[in-house]
Amino acid sequence: RIAAKCLAGRAAATSLDAAGIAMCIANIPGIFAAPLEAPRGQPPPIGRPAWADHLVVFEWDLFSAASTCCDWAYFHRNFFGALIAEAFRKPAECNRVHYLVDAFAAPLAGLEAQVHLSKPKALAESYKRQLRAILQQEFIGPLGRAIESDLRLHVGAIMLEGYQRDNPVTKAVSDLSIVTRMRPIRFTAGEVIDVKESVEAYLTKTFYNLTAIALHDGRTYEEMRALAKNKYGLTVMDGKLPGQSLEYGRVDVVTIMRNIHVFVVQYHYNLHNQFFVQASLHSQQLNMISIQHIANSIKLHGAGVINTTVNIVYVQFLRPKLDLFYHFLADGIVKSRLLSDFRWFRDRKAENNPHYPYDRAQETYKFMRNQGMAQDGTYLIDKFRELITHIGSAVAYVRMVKNAGMHDAAHTVQFLPEAQGFNEFDFADTAVDAGFDENGPVVKTAEQLDRTLEELHSSLTSSSDFLNILVKVFAQALRPKKDEDGQETVEHPLSLFYLIIPCLSMYHVESLLQAKEATRRGPGAKNLAYFTDDGFAVGLAFVLKILGQDDRFDSLRWFDVILWHHSKEEAAPRQEAETNDGDDDYLKTLGMSVRQKADYKREFDFLFYTFEAARVFFKEVKDEAPPAPAKAEAAADEDARSDVPDVSDPE
């Protein structure tokens, strides 16, 4: 009766326990005098079959768990890859993947409960990594590659003429959109694998990498990205790479860095507009590299390319070039001529006439020109001028890379708040104060954000003066040593470099005029065509700063002498034209001569302004007053040049 009453209600745990105890007592032999029999007209008493049915209903979850236990799958895990691959080959039956993963992930609970291992979770983690790798290798990876190929073929069929796609009527075509729409796969109790998100991450990474390699294919991947959204429902992220435009030339900052010795030969620097322009012999189109080009490359490759550029320019270019510079000035013939000019100018200064005359510079110019030619037919002194120009172009490129890095940082910082004290704000400390775990993902992300903001701020306000760093490094090795009286010995090959600058400036102006004439003539010219070459002025300023000879060069007052000489040259033809009014041929010849001298004077003026601007690059900022405005300096120079005596006559 007790058992019957317990089983008559709902199947609760207490009722089943009481009924079980009552049934055990009722079935003990000898407890009752007679076996249980049902009275006439009443149902039979509760027995073992009814009790078993109630027990199965109540403990259904236990019976079902025991019946569907898949712990055996651990010992047959080698079949998991083949079963997953078979499910991928039949996209319409892709839901089988859920059951396969559930079956083969079932042994994880038993593996974590092992007691014979010192680290039972290590075995479970190893098995979990194996299942993930198989799922990635046999299902997610092939799915991503198949979708990528389908997108590529679909876009190619539109862009390529004559391309024929497979006909779905004659050839079976798998509908992979069924797989991308499947629900996420439950891997463990706390881990879910979303096939759609995995494929989106694969396509995002692939499109970004391929676009970075070939920027001109960016439009193709944009179309593939839109097609993936429409056809498969995949949201592929935009890589945010700058698209191919006029600001992207065929020369990249990394390419320049690897071929800096070729770059300084083929490209010429313009200081005032901050760009490099390609020299051409027969082409009518020229490549140009500006700060915006380099900033875009830095955005692509990262700010670390700035320091790498400085190191490569220093190690692979400037050191061997300055070694050639030293050996040229150490040549016996060149050194003897410079010593002769030094003694001549020293005696002239003693006579209270401290100017390096134009005629003396012409004599040195002719002397150096007679010292032979290189194998390509170029004068050796012109090769030396090109050497200084290449050095200046390399130094100017370093400066442009530094400015481009600041330009890129400024473009990025504009998206940050402008609140006062924002730079001192610490997101990691704020996250910890908010109650997040110090080792948790929120604090780790906040620390990464702090590091990123700090790098942006340091890039924008960086005080790294790479040019003066290069000057200090080379000055320690090349600057002539001083004697006990604090004077440099003139016997050192580099101590008289400033005396060869007037000669070099003449060669520079002549070569630049020839290059501009080749530009006007077009493809038929024999010389290289270019219209700017400020690398020479930057190279002069750089080398003078290294050797510490700025004051000695200023003592020559060379540009003052040039100004006075050309003023005198311009006045003479006017007087001749006034006395020869009737001879037209003579006047035409005289007019051509005047134009040539005017061009010559203009190029020397440009050289002077560029040289003075380049010297500002190498001035140390600390303990110095700001430079005077350009107009004030020009006015002061004009006043100083107005009283320059006639120094063209050696007498």
C-alpha cells in the first residue's frame, strides 16, 4: 500500500525512494504470510514492472546519457578528419558537422577528470587542439579557399574578355552559401566556433595582404568584397589601405631604401618644394616622389621604416661615399692646388683684402678640368661634384622620411580627443579602477591602446634630429685634429675642402644649365634632362658642418664676389649696345650673351638661397636664436655686397 500510494502521484525523487524501500521490504521472503494478491474486482498490486517503468521515466536523462555516451570517440579520433571532409564535400548535409563535433568532443569531460596524470587538463587541451586543427584543415580552410576562388572566378568572368564560367545545368556546382548560413558549432560548454566569422577573417586577411602587395588590384578586391556580401552573406572588412592614385608612384619607400645608391643617381632633389624628380634622357614622362608618397608608404609599412632608412643610409651609402670624398682630396695634385690657393689667399688677407676673387676660382676651375677624365668621359672634378650631390640627396631623403613620418602621425592624431591632459590619461589604470581583472582581456586591450597612443604622440613630437646625429657621427671620424694652439693643420687632406667650393659651384651651375637646356630640347638632347638639383647645396652644407669649416668658407665671401662680378658683366653689354645701334647681327649676338649671363647669375642666386636654407638643417636648436626672416637676410646681404671692391683683378 505504501508503494502504491508513492507511485500514484508525480514521479518525485522522495516518492521514488520511499516506494523503492517499501518494495524491497515487501519482497523479502517470510515477511508476509501469503503472497500479495489482488482482491476480486481490483487492479493487481504494484509490482516490479510498474516500478521499473516509473524509474525509467524519472531517470530518463541518465539512461539517455548512458545510451549515447561517445567516450569511445577518443580512441577513434583519426576518423574525425575523414568524416569532416566528407561533410564538406556535401554542402547540403553540412549540419552533420554539428553532430560529429559533439560526438568527438564528448571525451573532453572524461579526460579532464583523470586522476592518474599530474596535469589532467593538459591531455584535454592537447585533444582539443587536435580537434580544432582538424576542423580548420578539413572544413573551414577549404571552405574559405573555395569561396575565394569562386569570388575570383566570378569577378574574372566580368573583367576578362572571353572567359567562360561553368554552366550549372551541365556541371554540378556546390552551393556554399548553405555552409556560411549554418549555425555556429558548439565545441565545448564555453566555446563556440562560428564558421561564418572564420571565413570572414580569412577573406579579410587575404584581401588585405594581396592589396598591400599590389595596390592597383584594390578595386578588384573591393568588388570581391561586395560580391561576398551579396552571394554568401559574408561581411569582409575593408583593409583601409589607400587606393591606387596619382600620389602612389611606382617607387616605394622600401624599394628606395634597398636601392639608395641607384635612387640618388636617377632622382634630383628640390629643397623648396620638398620632392625628388627623376632625371630623363629620352622619356617624356617623369616620376616624382613627394612627402605624401613617403607618408603613404610609412602608413603601409609602419613607422619602423624611418629608423631603418637612417641606418641603411648611414651604413650602406654615406660611409663609402665619404671614403671616396677623402681619397679625392688626398690626391697629391688636388692637395697641392688647394695648398697653393690657401697660401695665396692667406697672403691676400694679410693685405686687408679678404675676398676670394672670381679670376682665381676660374684658374682653379681650369686646372681641375685638365686633371683627366673618367672612363665615361666625365671630368674627375665633375665626378667629385656628383659625389657631393649624391651625399646631399641621401641626406635630404632622410629628412623627407622624417617629415613624412610626422605628417602621417599628424593625420592619425587628428582622430584623438583634444581635451586637456588627454595625453596623460591612462586607460589601463582606469580599467583596473573600474574593477576589471588585471590579467583579463579588457586590461590587456587598454594597455595596448596606451602603448599605441604613446607611440603616436612620440612620433608627432619626436625630437630625434637625424641630420645632426649623422653630422656628429661623421665629425668624430673625419674632422681634422687640432694642434696645441687650437688650429687645424693644413696638411690634412680635408682641412682645405672649403677652398674647392668656388670651383665646384661653377661646375654645378654649368651642368644645371646644360640639363635645363636638354629639358627644353626634348628627347633629342644628348645630356640628362632635369630642372633642379638642390642635392649639391645640401651636400655642401652637410660636409662643411661635418668638417667644421662654415666660418672659413664664409671668410671667402664667395657669393658676394659672384654677385659683384655678374653685376659688372651685366653693365658692360648695355654700354656696348648704346654705342653700336646700327649693327643688327652684333646686337643679336650681344643679346644672346646677355641672356646667357643672366641665366648664369640666376642659377648662382638660386644656389646661394638653397645653400643658406640647407645650412639651417644642421644648426643645433638649443642655445641659438631663431633665424632672421629671409627678406631681412637678403637686405643685409645686399648692404654687405654694395661695398665689395673689385676683386676680379689679381693685382
